[in-house]
Amino acid sequence: MFKAKSKLDINLIEALKNNPYEKYRVMIKCKTLFSTILKKVASFKDALIYEIEYCNIVVANLSKREITLLIEYPEVEKIFFDEYLFLCGISVASANKFYKSNSNLKFDGSGVKIGIVDSGVYPHLDLTRPTNKILEFKDVTYGITHPYDDNGHGTAMAGVICSSGISSGDLYSGIAKNANIISYKAFDALGKGYASSILYSIEDLIKNYKEHNLRILCLPFEMLNSNSYILKAFQNIFEKAVSFNIVPIVPTGSINVDEKTLKGISTLKNCIVVSGVTSENTGVPYIYSSSSLSSKSKVPNFAAVCTNITTLNSDINYISEKNGTKLYPKKLDAKYKTYSGTSLSVAIVSAVCALLLQYNQTLKLDDLVSLINLSCTNDNDLPKNVVGEGIINLNKLLK
């Protein structure tokens, strides 16, 4: 029994001592015979939530008794809490800047598909006219069929990437305005989402990549704990994405830049890691853009502007269906809103990669990093552990 208990995460052991809950949302990491544990969990009443095949993980709501039964199976390696991850952008009250792509660029992202795992996407006029940029929407939090966004963050990311700018006379058009997005809602109205919901979303995007010719994963969130099993799951799924020539892009995170602390998914391989600066001209690091401890570190790869960026607004009170009937949004009073955060840097780099892939669809992750590196500038000699190879210069990259 002692050996079996070692399969439980220490935090779960402590929780089960007092047993304050009827059910615990947990992730079950399997060594072998994944199907055996999946079948067993499915036999418990209302227990199974997801199976994440690429990571050999089953996600479930389990009672103490059910957890005690499962740890006796030799196929089970570890059982641990399903942790929250958090979005890396915030709306701000006012702004005097915006990020806009150069209208003279030769490329517009046509034909490139980007998967966004976020808080959803609002059917904003700039995303649905003149053509609908939202190829597919999937809500893994509440199961609603049609696009909506009760937080606004996902819509803001989509706007930076592919807004048509039709509501602003092209003033606030996206960088890759003719790219398309596939939106997975894995975060709630408060900007938090379970690790399992995010992993499930990424896996589903990868499994169906051929259907839409998916090339980019825009992942604008951070993990603030150091659960090694969850990190390993993200590492496995990033490796799987890259094996199919899909490029994951993540932020450094929101820890104060002076703390020199990178955590969670920003420490992983097989992804592009982006930090943020306040503007391309001044090159001042964004205070809530995490940095690595050493200047010899290989992350972040580079930096992009991430403050006071005007992008698409949402009606966060709009829900797209009721009792199975589709509902239509009201006209927005304010069509645009301003955001700051390293998630904006991720959206910008996702769009830049879309432009490069339109130019040459055979480019892989390392190719994209090399090309973007060549465009970077660092006139103020900012530390490498803060901005990597420098700040992306879009016009230099695509001239």
C-alpha cells in the first residue's frame, strides 16, 4: 500500500487526509496500457472528463475511494491535481498607441491556418466580414456550439492576427489579415483554464490538422507552478506538434522582468518563446514580461511590442446559444479595445509566422526562428535574457 501511495502527488495526499470534497479533478498519468485505465475510469459514474492520448493521461472527477482503487493498478504512474493556467493579457482603460501592419507588405497570411487556445472568440464584424476568418470554434469548457468570448482575450488575439479592419477603415487591421483561425475555448471568464482542457484542445487541433492544414498554435497563456508531470505533458504535445510541422508559440509569462524567473511552458523546447517590450522605438522591456536568469539562456527567442495595443472588443455578456437555439450578438458600442501583456507578443509572432509561411509553406520551426532572428534589432543593447535576439522589425523581415 505504501508503494501505491507513492503514486499520489503530495498535494493530493494532503487533501485526501481531510477529504473535504466528494470529488477531485485529477490527471492520471499512465505507464502502459492506457486503454485499461481509460476503461476503468469510464466505469465510474460521471467520472471521465478527457483522454489525452499523446500524453498517456486520463482526466477525471474521482472520489477518494476511486482514487484509492486506481493507485493499485500497475499501469498507473502518478495521480495529481489538474492545475490552472492563466492568460497573459489585460485590458487597459486608455491608450495612445496601436499596432498596425504596414499596408505595403506583400503578404497577408492568405491560406495559413492558426489554432488559438484561449477564452473563445466573439463574432466581431472584423472577423466575419468581408469573409469569415473563424473556420471552426470548439468550447471545451461549457460545450456551447457557436463562437462567443466571455472574457475578451481570445478575440483580442484574433484581432491582432487577422482583423479585416472593416469597422475602422483599415486602421486596426490584423498583421495577417487574410489568415484564418480555429478557436478553442479552454479558458473561462476570469482568464483561467485547466491544464487538461488546454492539453486536450492542443491534441484535438493536432489530430485534425490535415483537415484545415493547420500550421501555427497561438498559445497566449502561462503556467505559474512547476508540476513536472504537467510540464512533461506539454513537452510531449509540443514535440508531437512539431513532428507534424505545426509551430507552437508561447509567451515568457507575466512575472516581473527584474525577478529573472521563467516558469512553466516558457522553459520548454519545441516552441517559440516570445517576450514583450513597450514599443519598437524605445525598446524598454515590459515590466510584466518574464526573463530568464542568465544572459546565456536560449530563451526568450526574441521580443515584440506588447503594450497599449488597440484590437477587437467583445461583448463579454453575449452567449451564442440558449436551449440549443443560436443567438445573435447586438451591435457593439465600442468596436475596439486596448490590451497589454506578453500574450499580445504571441499574437504578433503568430501573425508574422503566417506571413512567412504564405511566402514559403515548407518552413519549419527552426527556419522561422532563424528568419525572424535576422530581422531583430537591439539598438539599446537590452540583455539577451530579456529580449533574446532582439525586437522584431516587421518591415525589415518582409521587405
